[in-house]
Amino acid sequence: EALSQLRAWNATLRPDRLVAYAMGEARLAGDLLSADGAAFHNDAGWWRLRYRCGLTPDHLRVASFQFAAGDAIPRSQWQAANP
């Protein structure tokens, strides 16, 4: 879902990978998945990402989704962003 949302928001980003726990743990509380330390990758490198994904009660479908794309992750931190 996160990659689809990023592509729809800005097709020029061309994200090809995403790690929900790249810079911090993702958390599931009830029907809400929070990933404050996520990162996505494109041809230019790794970028910070935060998102909240609301799930249906059976956790099989996305009910809501919000995100905020952030700054580039310095190359010295890429290994942390790509476990």
C-alpha cells in the first residue's frame, strides 16, 4: 500500500522498495499499523517515510492510509535502512 500511495502522490519518485522498520520499529496497536521509522528506496537512494495504516478488523485489507515523505537518508546510514 505504501509504495502505491507514494507512486500516486509523486510518480517521478519511482520508489522500488520500502522497509517499514528501517530506522525504527513498526507498531501494531489494534487495527492501526504505525511506521515512524520507515524508508523507501529509489534510483537516488533511501528516503525517510512515516505512515499510519488503518486495517480492517480481520487485518486483511487497508481501511485508511496516511504518510509523510521525509529527507534523504545519508549514505552512511543506508545499511541501517536496508536490513
